[in-house]
Amino acid sequence: MRKLLTTTLAGAVTLMAGGAQAADDLTLQLKWVTQAQFAGYYVALDKGFYEEEDLDVTIKPGGPDIAPTQVVAGGAADVVIDWMPSALAAREKGLPLVNIAQPFKRSGMMLTCRAETGIKGPEDFPGKTLGVWFFGNEFPFLSWMSQLGIPTDGGADGVTVLKQGFNVDPLLQKQADCVSTMTYNEYWQVIDAGLSPDDLVTFKYEDQGVATLEDGLYVLEEKLADPAEVDKLVRFVRASMKGWKWAEENPDEAAEIVLENDETGAQTEKHQKRMMREVAKLTAGSNGALDPGDYARTVASLLSGGSDPVISREPEGAWTHAITDAALK
């Protein structure tokens, strides 16, 4: 009896030791600062979805001088959030990025103009000054202008590109006729600054036929050759999508979770709750798996840039369903 009890205790200790082993570390690099644009990941962290998958996830905020492609190239993150134009351009230059999941189904990018400039359609852009984000965010704009046949080096027949900071000051101060905005963020900064929708003319990239995929999850190819890393990524995507669907169904509470994780204290409750409701419109309909049709549309847009396309050839191996197929079983 004593021997049986000793054996039983030894087995229990062994099981406890196995259950208490450290969770797998994973670092996620955001494309921008802590805000509702990334609510799904903060929800997954706060609600214990990552912990349930035996993951210890670190979320690193981005910023105006942080390029996700550079972060992952330097080994400082396992997974990065990036827009597909930036990721594909980096891949063509030699950085083997692969899209493993696509939580965002639609594009939120817009060009927002003052109505008083007389701009009513893209045909009115020549001779105007347009604010454009860089650090990889310029590619959709450059592709659009190239397809329209509008030069981006100034002149009466072209547009003057103003390198826009990550704010809307150039529009408010009338330094630019139009600025880059997102449906869930900067557009509302313009409204909050005192302009009304009637004072503005907006051009959604989706409506212009040049919408490209945003906020996908990317890793370096080498991770997909390691079964242990693949298993970790499967668990990460499964928990992240659980977080996104929870955020869609509970937008206000999701925004509050984001605010709790904002160490800068720069975000406001009103703005984040509004942002989460707008972001939910972009993630709705996605289960995390990349739609090949959406991918093909993005590539076609990037290739059709005339003499100066964003990418010069059809990418190979730039995405995989291997992770989402396993995560969504």
C-alpha cells in the first residue's frame, strides 16, 4: 500500500511538473501605437485566450519611426502586423515575409479633401497638394496615382506630395488640399477639429478600385519550416481570431481593454469606442484566412502602376493557408 501511494504521488508530481512548464513566448509587433485598430490582440491577452493556448504573448506598440518589416528583419518580433503593399514590396527586395492570416477583410484607407478646394473627383487632383504617409504606407497611393496617369513630382499636370506626419494638421492648416486618413481614425480627428462632413470630400480606396489588404499577420519564411514554430503560430492565430470576434461583438468593452493597455494615456474613451465600431466593419466577415481573391486584387493593383509599379512581378510564396487551416479546424 505504501509503495502504491509513493508511486501515485510520484506520478502526480510528474504530471504537475509537466502542466507547469513555461508557456511559449511570442512577440507581436504592431503597425502603430496602442489603439482599437489592434483590439483583437489586446482582448486575447486580457481575456486569457493566449494563456489558454499556452502562450506568453508580448505586444509591442509601433510608432511613426517604427517599420514592422525592419523589426522582424532584425529578429525583434516573431509576428508583425503590416499592410500587404509594404510586405510584398519588402519581399521583392529580399525580405522573405509570408502572410499567415488576414483578420482585416476590407480597407479603411481614404483621401480626405476640403470641399472648398474644388476637388470633386480624381480628375481634379492635378495641381493640388496631397498629404501622403510614408514608411511603407505610400504604396497604395503611388499605385493609385500611377493608374490614373498623374505624376507625383509636382507641376500643373501632376500632384505635389507632402510627406504627411501621422496627424491631419496639413489639412487643418491648409498646407495640403487633401490628406491621408483612415475611416476609423484620422477622418474623425478632422471632424473633432471642427470641420463637418459637408466641408469635406472623401475618396475611399475601396471605391476607387485600388483597395489593398491591410493589417495582415506576417512572419519570416524560416518559421514555417520549423514544426515547433508552426504549432506556436497556429495557437497564436486561433487565440487572436477569438479575440477579434469577441471585440466585434463587444466593441465598447474591447475599447476599454485597449485603453487599459495604453501606457501613454494619449487615447480618449470617446475616440477609441468610435474607432472600435469602425474597425469592426473592416474585420467583419473574416475568419482569419486570407481570401485568394482579395490577394489577387491587391497584387493586380500593385502591378498596374505603369512605368513605376510598387512590385515588378507576381510574388511567389507570399502567403499560406497552412496556419489558418490548422487554427480554424
